Amino acid sequence: MADIIIIGGSIMGSSIAYHLAMTGRGGDICVIEPDPSYEWAAAPRSSGGVRLMHGLPENIEMSRYGREVYKDFAALMDVDGQPGSFEFLEHGYLYLVAGGPEIAAAEENWRIQTGLGVPNDFLDRDQVAARFPSMNVADIDAAIHAPQDGFIDPNAAVLGFRRKAISLGVTYIQDKVVDIEVAGGLARAVVLGSGARVAGDVIVNVAGAWGPEVCAMVGMRVPVEPLSRNTFYFEIRGQVETMPLTKDPSGVAFRQEGAGFTAGQTDINVPFGFDWDVHHDKFEEVFWPALAHRVPAFEALQVKRGWSGHYAYNRMDGNTIIGKWIGGLDNFYIATGFTGAGLQKGPAIGRAITELLLHGGYQTIDLSRMSYQRVIDDEPLLETGFSA
């Protein structure tokens, strides 16, 4: 028996467990996670980006809290005087745009960001060229540059939250939820693959790309599906200046990674669902031409490795769905649909779910617009501009 059962122990589940446990009022917290190595989880396979470059105030504020936590992560996650090593690489983000509509949308997003105190810059072509001389900007009209954005080690973030939560008394069970028992309008217990059964007062589904399967166990429908995303690590022969994470108009994004670079692309034209194959042909046909065009020094790159990860992609509007199942089970909560921005929002989601469970409402960032009600009403909460 647990007061709170959390399904999924990656960045969201472990952040929720940590934030609950830190209040001292979380009660008996049980996290169910089938793979404590997180080999296939989305967060450790992500680019590790933490950005305030968003077009919705809620997303900016969530990532702002994430940035605060990750900047002080080693100290916050200290266990018995062992903080571990954790770096926040403040290399920045750069969003390149071309064409009138794209310029207008980017400028509007920039106004929203600066209006909330985010120190981002709106640059013209010449300013981009001056800051990043290795880039070809002949076909670029403008850009948003976010100098305080950066990257973290995503695997270290997941393991740091997990380790701290366990030190605070949270129980982790290595197993998989295969069914949820419902009676009297409430979720009563989870059934595990091992045959065990865990009863609970509240169930929180943060199973990432597997979350829709868990929702289906209680008859809840969410507009979220797994979307495969290939990432490649490559190195070059020459040297270029320190590069921010750059989103190119082609859709390809790249950033520095150790001695080389990583590149990825979110392609919603591929079939949704799980696909663990690495499509090297796509790198040759799509990635390499775009990379070499934007940074001529990338023409002589050499791919060292590639991997596949999955977004919990919200096909409705690409934004978070968080809170209780409105119109369904009052004690069944979800946080899903992060569409590639889960790592940076993980700390804020942990705090937000904690506030909902302990106070019945948000105390810091008001995420009411991101509730399940907009799915019921079919009213997307759209955000233009930089996407993961």
C-alpha cells in the first residue's frame, strides 16, 4: 500500500518523488520503473538542452525553474556529503529564421521572452555573422540568440533525482505496470508484470512515450504518441568557434558535444510509434547537406555514432498536459506530451504535481491552461517558434 504511486521513474517520476519527499508531507511514495538503468528512456537520449526560448509564458517559467535547479544541481542532490559532478554548459541557443512570417513569429516570441525578463537578443543577418563567423548566413534574415541557455548531462540529471529521492525514503520498484484496477470511480491499485499488486490512494502517470498505454488501462485517451528521433554524433577536422545549440530553418538542430557535435531533427512526417533503428541514410540525405550548408567546416565531418530516442509527442498542440483526469478518475493524474522539452521542464513538473497533490492547486507557476480540459474542449494551446 502506498499513499502515492508514480508510474515511471525517469526525469518526471524522480523529480516528482524528490519534490514530494522534500516537503516531508509526501507520505509513502512508491515509484514503479521497469529499467533502473534508463537505457531506453527518452531523457538520457535527449540533447540535454535547457532553454528559456519559448513562446508561452508557462513554458518560459517552467524552464526558468529548471535552469535554477540544474545550475545548483550538485548541491541540491547532495547525499551524505557526496554531491557528485554536474555541469551546466552555458553555450546558448540560436534560432535562425528566414522569410517574413517566420521573422514576425520569432520577433513576437522574443518580445514575450524579454517581457518576462529573459535576456535574449534579436539579431539581424549581419549581427549573426559577426557573432558566429563560421556560419553561412546568406539565406538567413534574423535570429533569436539566448546566451544564458545551455546543456546538461541528461543521464546525470535522471540519476541525481533518483538517488536523492531514495535517500529521502522513496521506494523504487523495478517492475512494469500491466493493468490498473478501478472501482467506485477511483484508481485503486496497479498490477505489475511480476504478478504483484500495489494499492494506492493516488496514481500519477509519467511514463513518457509509454504513458498513453498506461492511460488506456483506465480508458483515458490522450493525443500523445511516441515519435522516434535520430541523433548523431560527429567530429570535424578543423576548428570553429564555440557554437550554441542552433536550430536551422531546415529543421536540423546541432550543438557542441565534447570534442565534436550532435545533430538531430524532429520529423513529424515519419510514422508515429516506437522505432529504435538508426537511419544512417537519412543523415546522408538530409542532415549532412543541411549541416554543411550552414557551417562549411561541417562538410568534412565524420559520424562516430548514432542513436534513437522517442518524444512523447502531443499531436494536438505540442504542449504539456498536466493534472488530474478531468471527467474521469479524480485520483488519476498525468503529466505528458512534452514533445522533446521534458528534461528542462522536469523540475517544474515535479514541483507542480507536488502542489496539486498537497494543496489542491498551483502555488508557483499557474499551469491551468495545460490541463486535460483543453483536450476535452478541443482547444489547442499553440506555440510558434523554436521547437525541440
